[in-house]
Amino acid sequence: MPVECQLSGGRSSGVWRRCLEFQAAVIAAIQEPEPRHMVIKQNLISTKRHRSMPTQHSLRKHHGRLPPKDVFNNMMFMVGGWSRQDPSCLVEQFCTEYNEWRGAARMVTRRGNMAVGTLGGHIYTVGGEDHARCYSNVERYSPDTDSWSPDVAPLSSPRSGVCLVEMDGYLYAIGGHDGITALNTVERYDPKMNTWSKQAAMSIRRTKAVAAVLNSKLYVMGGNDGDMALNSVECYDPVDGTWSICAHMLSPREGAGCAVYLGHIYVAGGKDELHLNLCSVERFDPETSRWTPVKRMRSKRNNVSLVVFNGALLAVGGSDDITDLKTIEIYCHESNAWRHFGSMKRKHPGGRVAVLC
């Protein structure tokens, strides 16, 4: 039976065996050929189960050679996170070669509940808050220099709980809360001009919503309108600049995680209208315009990050009913199951993951 892969800094215990396979050529199979090294491959591997552990020799015999390091070109960062109990606001990068999380440069402004997105090989952080104020400022991280730059144009107004997504070479900052009320504001960032411009507003005010781009359309899901968690979904068409209402999610969610995976939008965790943290997961099929349930995560996760890293769907961090989490889970599409997948070095309350391809 498959064992759980670990994303931890120490040497993994037990024996290393073949882990998972995904269905298509764009999906990565995950295995660990030697201690302390996690390899996420970009080609398919047989799903036959073996009684004995695959060795380095058998892997080379089967594949000809182990894949080169430059095959694994995705970089995963956990960015920020702030609380009065833990105001460190650290940034961590997962190093695939060494199977461990390592510290990266901190943001200029310490804050949590900011939006995190990627554009042009850089990471952007937008808005956020600490115990005293909301922020409008935007910072940009360069992995080449391991440094943050604050010389990015700010949003039109301070707000936290914004969701951020890249589409057609622009960043869209959607909704949020300005400390008084939830907003339906949408702004678009042009990296060439270093400017934000107002776009058509959403039909519903939303903070802590999630967003995803699928089939050249921008979907915004859930969030909180200032009174309660939402299950409503709306879609933005950049061609005509209009919003339309879509099929509602199965459950109201704010602070959920969201990712596009295998042609579907996956939404996981968050908090419902009763303020209960969720472990439930659902996905949207654009062909049928329907939401269907997915196997629940092992842990409840509010403010979770859901990301695709080298072909694997991961749920990272968040908080359950008791504490902030640093653990990670991985989803296997074929078996419709979540498995433990190691942990980060630190907790990141209100932080978010970004993946650079």
C-alpha cells in the first residue's frame, strides 16, 4: 500500500516506496527515491503495487536514469502570517532537492490576511492587516535576489481579506474589508504601467472570498458579505466586462482554499455560516456547471492554501478549531483520498502559499 510522502526538514522514517500516480501526461507522479529527497516527476509511472521496496537501481533500470533536477521547476513559498501571539511574519520556501522548508526574506510590512498572487515570475502581496490597521500597500518578491520591493503602486484603499488572481497578464484584486464594511470592489494591476484601475464591481460584497481563472473566465466564490458566510458564485467575462451569477457551492465558505486542478475548480475548507471550521471539499465542473463533493480533508482548515505544486494538489496550513496548523495534505484524484504530506517548519496564521512555475 502507498505510504505518505513527507515535506519536513528532518530525515523521514520507515521505508521509501512508490507513492501516487495521476491520470494524464500533465499530472505528476510522486515518489521518494532516497532519504531527505522528494522527487516530483513530470512523467507517468506504473501504478502496479510491489511487495518489495523499489531501489535506486530498480528505478534507474525502469526509467533509464533518475530525472534531472531542472525537471522540478516549480517553487513553493508560504508567505507571511501575523498574529499578536506570533507577529514574526516569516516567509518559507520548500526546497525539493533537500525535502525541507527553508527561510526566505521577510516582507517589508508585517501583516496577515493579505492576498498573495504571482505574476511574471514574481510574488505579490496585497493589502492585509495587523492588530491596529488595514493596509493598501503592495510588495513584490523576486526569487532571483530573495528580496521584497515596496515600489509597487498601492490599492485605491486599505483592505484585508482581498483575493488575488492572475489573468491575461494582469493581477485582479477582488473584494475585501476596509475595517468597516465588506467591499465589492475589483481592481486590475498593470505591471507595465505599475497602476491599478477600477473594473466592474461584483454584484455581492465579499471579504475572504476565493477566486480562480478557468476557460478564460474569472470565478469568485464564497466569502462573507459582512453578516454571514456565502455560498454564492459569480463569474467575470473580461471580454464584455460583466459579472454573471453561477451555480452556488454546496456549502457557504469564507477563508477557504481554491485551485484549478484537472480542469475543475476545487474549493476546500474555510468557515461556514455557523462559524465552524470545515474539512469538506467540493469541485466545480465547467461543462455541467455543477458542484460535487470531494473526499474530506483529514483536518479542518480555515484560511487554508490550496495549490497545485508540480502536478500535485496540496492543502497547506490553515487553522482547525484549536490551533494554527503547519501540516500539509495531498489529494489523490484516482482514489479520491487525502493523505498527510509532512509539514512546514513554522505556523503562519493568516499566511498564504504562492507557487512560481
